[in-house]
Amino acid sequence: PEQTEITPDDEVFIELRDVRQYVVENDVLGLLCVIEGMAVNNYDTPKELIKVEVDLLDAAGQAVASKSMLIGNTVTLFQLKNMNAEELEAALTNPVNILTQNTNVSPGGEVPFEVVFVNPPDTVTEFYLRVVDFKDPPEE
């Protein structure tokens, strides 16, 4: 598949919709900072392997934590409260769901995303979320 290098000046027609951020107390790991929502393909052709990046920012706007991931996986609130680090990472990076949810996304199609930070720094005041990569599906 063709690699799409996205620069900050590029106009990206993958819309991040219904984004919300919340904190969950995990019985094993402590505090989890969760950022979730839907990525919507607003291109007039299918796209796939959409990747988002989240930066957690301090009051000065400096990134104090960052994570990027292919989207398509989410977990339940029960799982967020009870999974250990390995289980959580495996669930959020599950390749089967990524391939099911995040390939050949038709125009107007939606893909869920969820990015989780374990015990984020106390200095976090906001987050910055963006699409950093996606591809055109291979020609039939």
C-alpha cells in the first residue's frame, strides 16, 4: 500500500468525531487516562490503516507523554478497570480487530479508537489528538 506522509500543513479528511477524555481507576495499574472517539473517512475513496497520535500536554503546552497507534480497537469500562498492562496492550493493539475495522473504510465510514495512558504525569492539563497516517487500499 502507498504510504501517506502527513505533514502539519496537509489537510486531512479523516475527521475525529465524538472525542472524549476521562480517567478510570484500574485495580492493578492505578489511574488510566482514556481518549476515545471515532475516525470518519471524509475522502471520496476508501482509506485504511488509519493511525492516530495523542500527546498529553502540560500547562506550557509541552508534550509530557505521547502515544501513536493503529485504530479499530476499544475495550469496555469493566476491562479498563480490571485488565493488567499486558492484557490492555494486547486488546488495544489486536491485529484481527484492526484488520476488521480499519481496512477498506468506505467514504463516510467510521472506525473507533481508544488510546490509554497508564498513570499519566500529574502535570497534564490537556491533550492534542491528530491523524498521523493512513493508506489507500491496494488496487483490486
